Amino acid sequence: MPRPVSGAPDVSHARSGAPSTPVGSEPSLVLGIESSCDEMAAAVVESVAAQPARILASVVHGQASVHAPYGGVVPELASRDHLGAVSRVVQEALDRAGVGLDALSGVAATAGPGLMGSLLVGLSFAKALAYRAGVPWVAVHHLAGHLAAAELIDAKLVAPYLGLVVSGGHTALYRIEADAPHLLGETRDDAVGEAFDKVAKLLGLPFPGGPALSRCAEAGSETAVAFPRPLAGAPGYDFSYSGLKTAVLLEVERRRAGGPLGESDRADVAASFQAAATDVLIRRTRRAARDEGLSRVAVVGGVAANGRLRTELEAAAEQDGFALTLPPLELCTDNAAMIAAAGARRLARGEVSGLEFTAFSRMPLAGSSFDASAGPDA
Ligand code: KG4
Ligand code: ZN
């Protein structure tokens, strides 16, 4: 069943219901579709010139039960499930928003990066729907979408700011300027979310790994194992997670030599890994904000839902004096409200994608031609 995003913290930006029309301005209603990995999501946002977008409806259909038996996302199963879900997820988003196709000003969809088969389902549906409704469609870079989630909830978040994107596929720090995002550093190997997922699997925790590991860590001690903080002292802003993952593997093997892993072993390894993985993110972010002279920091992507990361970042923001934007949990993990918001911004600038524009599995955010202007507006 599609599930509506719940627990939205602020009705001003996340309510369901019919759109309102402020006097003297023309609101635009954009439908967003996200299907880059194992979530089929659709959302409708309303934006009014120079006003941040407002979420009218946001629906996410997850596939955890499809992939759980395999311990990871199976791409072919993901795209088949998307095909079965796309129509009703989009319909539910429109119904919840209380709008028909004829009310839409445009349709936005994630074009990449992501799983090709999964992307093509949402993208093709978006193009067909836009064609049928006689409105433009616009491609959105998935990471521009994640960053748009922060701007969606925080009107004060304007360029220049520091953007940390932490997800299952990406770990990168950007200096976000009004005209474009500039890459400061990124992971040299695994993404941090991927490391959470792999370590969770190693510990025998259920899929999806990140949230399960974070729950397991609650009962453990962060100082039980002194895992390395990779590249912590190195200049620049790159990250590395493969060495940390290997260190966890060796620790688990050492503990298994004495018998099967007990609950406390699991919790201690999980807590110590989580501390190492998030410490590196926090240190790099603090240093980049200081070096770049940026007083605003946004942290987005699935791993931004991690409780320890959020708490420690909040403490760092207070200590260092930067303003921190952390989207609510349901806007950290993949959703379509962020895609609709990023799409609405592109459309407001007159940027439209042709029907021949197709999905891409890889493309850096910074410097990509179609998304060079996908950073925040001035
Ligand atoms: O942004 P996202 O939903 O999808 C991608 O674009 O990859 O991020 C998914 C990643 C997964 O690796 C997942 O394990 C991780 O975010 N994640 C978490 C938490 N919630 C999701 N990692 C650590 N702690 C969490 N609470
Ligand atoms: Zn994502």
C-alpha cells in the first residue's frame, strides 16, 4: 500500500488539502515522481514566485519486503515493483492534494543517478503524464532533489551555504552558490549509507540496514571498539569508508572466533561503527564551514535521518555558531516532494526538458550540463 508521509512537523509546509492562492500571485502546482532506487514516490507541491514550495501531498511506496529476503536491493525486482505501483502512487498523491491533472503546471521526475530500470519507470510515466496534461516536464538530478528538501523546510537557507549529502549512493560536501553547486570533497570509495548497510548485514541485522543498525547501536557502547576515523587528519574534504568497513569485518571475525555474536557484541560493534562513521562527517563539515566562511549548513539524504548524526551536528552548530538545516526524517530519505520542489524551481526559471531526454545512471551534480543551474535560486 502506498503510505503517505507521516509526522510532518510543520503544517505550513507539509499539509494535505486543496491549494490556496495568495492574492496577486500565480501559484504553480508541480507533480514530482521519484523512482531512482527502491522507493516509488509521488508528491504535489505548490510554489508561488519567490516563496518556498509547500507540500500538498507526498506519498512513498517502499519495497522493503520485496528485497528483504535478499539482504539488499535487487534491481530487476525494484523496477518490476515500480511498474506495478507507479499509477496508483501518482493517483494517490493527486487525490490527497485535491487536484486533477488539469490543475498541474508541470511534472518533474528524477532522471538520475540511480538504477536505470527503476529510473525509466518514473521518468517515462512523468513524460507521458505531462504530454497528456499538455504541461512541460523537467528532469531533476537526484542530489539536487535532496538539497531542495532542505530549502523546502527552511526559507532562511539561501546560497551560499554548505551542503552535505549523505545517502546510500553518495557522500559529498558542496559549496552551494546561487548559480551552481561546487564540489568540495566526496567519498573515494563507499558511500556512508552503503557502509551502514554493509555493516548491518555483517552483524546479521535485517534489511534495510541503516535504520536497523542505528536501533541496534542504542544498546551498545561507542567506545567499545576504537575504530579508525578514515582521512580524519588529511587535508581536503574527501571521505573514505572502505577501511572502516574492513576494520569492522576484522572485529566481527575476532569476536566470532570465541563463539556466535551475542546481543551485546552486536550492539557494541554497531555503536562504535556508528560513532566512527558519523564523527568523520561532522569533523569534515565543521572544517569546511570554517574554511569556506559559510554560516549556513544543510545536511540531507537518507543518512541525515541518523539520530547520532543529528544530535552531534546540532551540538556542533551551537558550538561553532553556524545555522543548521536538517530536514524532518521523511524528507531525508527518498521522497518525491524534494523532486517536485527542485523541479518547480527549474520550471520557474523557464527550464524545460525535451521528451527525448532520458535517464542516466551516473552523473556528478556539480558541473553537469542539464543541472548546472539546479542549485538554489539567488
Ligand atoms: O537518500 P536515500 O533514501 O537513498 C539514496 O539516495 O541512496 O538513502 C538511503 C540510505 C541507506 O543506505 C540507508 O541505510 C540510510 O540511507 N539510512 C540510514 C538511516 N536511515 C536511512 N543510515 C543511518 N541511520 C539511519 N537512521
Ligand atoms: Zn536519495
